[in-house]
Amino acid sequence: MVKKPKRRSKHVPRRTCVGCREVLSKRSMIRVVNGPEGVKVDITGKAHGRGAYLHDKRSCWLRGINGSLDHALRTRLTDQEKEDLRTFMENQLPEEELVQPGAEESSR
């Protein structure tokens, strides 16, 4: 009797967000790369250089800009690079709704 080969599930590359340390699929995250021209957002995910990944959440981007990207990219972000990343965050990422403690109770 011949055994049928089991179908292997397709491998999905996973990456860790440097802002919150959550592991998700590579395609659902945004890559920031330290390349020959400095630190830039890499929409294609294929630019040369050392890369790090962030969610599309502003809170993760703020943590990244304030320190974790320095460590992950093995460099110090310049003020201009930080400003460029903040501009990308403000223009491209959705607004997060901030829930204040006790806000739900007062609306009842």
C-alpha cells in the first residue's frame, strides 16, 4: 500500500515588531532599513541594508523612533531621520483611538 504524501502548509515568513515585540507575518509589517543612503522606510521590503520591522500602529512607531530602532538597526538615528519617520507615520498610518481609563463608565 502506498502512502499519500501529506501536503505541507506554505511557509509564511514571520518578523518581530521592534516597537511591541509581537511576532506577525512579514507582509503585515512595515520595514525600516539602514542602507547606503541612511535610515529609510522600505515599502518593497527588498532594499539593501539592515532592516527592522514595525506594525502599522503609531504607538509602535513612537517606541521605535525613541530608541528601539537605534538598537535593531545598529546605528544612531539622526534628527532628520527621526523627523522623516515621524512624517511617514503621520501621513501613512491610521489614527489610533486612545481609550482613557474610566471613559466607558462615564458614557453609560
